[in-house]
Amino acid sequence: MDTLYAPACGLVAEAHIIDERSEWRTFGDKEKEGDDPSRVGGASNPLMNDGGLTTGIGKLPGGAGGQYNSLSRLHNRQNVSDRAMQTASREVSGTCERLRMTDAVRNSALETYKDVHDAKALKGRALKAVYAACIFVAGKREGTPRTFKEICAVMPDVSKVDIGRCFTAIDRMYKKQLQWKAVQQGKDLAGAVALEGARPAATAGMATAATDLIKRFMSRLGVDTKVSLMAHRVGLKAAELAAAEAVPWASRDPATQACALIYGVLLINKLRFPDTADELPDFQRLADVGGMAPTTIRDGFRQMLPYLSTPGKLVAERDASADILARLDDAAAESMGPGGWDAKARKKAAAKAVRPAAGVASSGAGAAGFARGAQLCQSAQSTPGVPSG
């Protein structure tokens, strides 16, 4: 299986599953003299208490020497921390292979688990949920995130709720560590961000955003790089808009937001280049890529369409002109089929998209009603025997 990487920046998104490097073994006769490279032992493991370097006591052959055999068993007993790390290494490595994540993500996940285990931050939690949360944090940290749903697909015994709770505990643990470090160095929490660049989960937040998934989903669809970059720009604009005002798609899953934005961008690209643009994928194909129902993507696209078709909202002038965006509503209605996007729903959604942030109603009837309600509350509070809550 080939390695999937970004040709523009060289970021490795998916790594080899099979190790193709040569194994350092000679298969020589043990009776011959000389060094045997296959007996040099493994590399040191910094996650183990002793680095993985220790002295072993062998057993006598033939069942003789029961006292020595007992000594060997006692010596080979590991402490709890090393046993936990070995189990975590086995589980995390297997999960990362199934998710086709790189060795950097696996090592980062094991480092995160080491921090969690030493701090006893998740004591009593299900181990598989802890492993999944560590993989989620590591993927986000290394720039190749996976969603909760993708992790649960390869770990059937773990639920998204359990992963979310473990992730919250990990984030809280790193925040406490940053606060303590900031206090020791006489800085506040904001100043501690630069002190702990390897642990961004504590300050920047590690929740998956739609922009983290757009490029990977576009790669699965086989879309051109320029269109993928355009979709990423639109995703960043959508995130800025969601932070500035209330948008109807804010509560939707990041994967749903990403698929809806991708559909809108591909539709715009089809309007710009009707002869050379790639074929517009249907909602079922997007659902297979994102892991949700086609109707979910359709509903998310309906909510985003008025913002996509309004110049300056989500799509910049460099990506599409106002004339192209003016034709987007009709193109969306045609692509979604009968009943998918009727004229009444389009007009209502467009009015919501251009409406300014609503404050307190200033009309005469609204103001009068508000004042009348305030008078009734004051009279109720002053009347004996009438509860004020």
C-alpha cells in the first residue's frame, strides 16, 4: 500500500501498513563461531522505567533447579507501569495501523498515554476509551486528525461519549500542568502557551473542525488540488463566520459540515468551468466518504446554501464572481431534484442569511409588551404571598 502525502507541503497523511525494510537476521548456525547480529537485542524504549534495558535470568533445562526458576519468575515480574505501557503499545499500534496513521501519531499517542498514566488523570476509566482519546489527541497534534466516528469504527467496544469524556479529562490535565508551570515561572496561562508547544491540547483546544477534514475528504474523492484549496478557504471563512454570529449549521458534526461545504464548492466549480470541471458527486458518494447518511449532508447543505450564494459571506471574489454565485441557488435546486430545495424554502433561508444580528425588539408593540411585562413582575414581587421566582 502506497504512502498518501500532500505534494505541496509533504505532509504524510497515511503511512505504509506493511514494513518493507529488511530484517537484520543471518539465520546462521548457532554452533559456528562469530557474532550473530540477530542477537543484539531491541532498541531502548524511553517510555519504560528502565528504558527497556534489563538483565534476564534464564531457567535451567530439564526442570532442574526449582529455586533458580522461582528466582527467574520473581526477577521477570514487571511493575504495574511497565505492564500498562506494554499493553497500551500493543493496542495503540494496532489501532493506528487500522486507521492507517503514521508512526509519528503512534509515538505521540503513547507519549500522551504515558503522561496520563503517570498523572493518574483517567484512573478508573475504560482502557480502550483512554487509548482512543490518546490517538485522537495525537492525530490532531500531528496534523492528521481522525473523527470520533472513524476511531469507533475500528474500536467497536468504545463509544463516542466515552472518548469525549476521556479527551476532556486529558485536556483538563494538560491545562493544570500549564497553569502550574506558569505559576512557577511567574506567568499567566496565556503566557504559558509558548512554554509548552508540544501540548497544544491544553490551550488551543483539540476538537476536530471541518477544515481538518476537508482536504482528506477531497483527496478520497479524487478532486483537483486547486479545488481542494478553495474548499479549505471556504471552510476557514465558515469557521470565522460561526465564531462571529449564530449560523444554522454550527451544531452539526464537523464531518457533516465538511461534506456540505465540499458539495457547495464542487457545485460552484462546475458553474465556473462547465466543460472541464469534474463530475459532481452525489450525496451518497459524499456519505460514503464522510460516514453519515446522505440526507444529513443534504440538510447541512441547505443550511449553508444561502451563505454560499451571498457574495462576501463564505466565497471570496477570487474564487467565484457574484454572477456565478447568483446562479448557485438554481443549480442547487436542479442538482438536488424535485422537492429538494423549493422556492419558498430558498427565499426564507436567504432572508435569514442576510438578516443582521437580532437584538431587543424596538417596535412599538414589542416595546409596549416588554414594558407591560416588567410592570407585572414588579407588582408580583411587591404583593405579599406571591412568589417572585
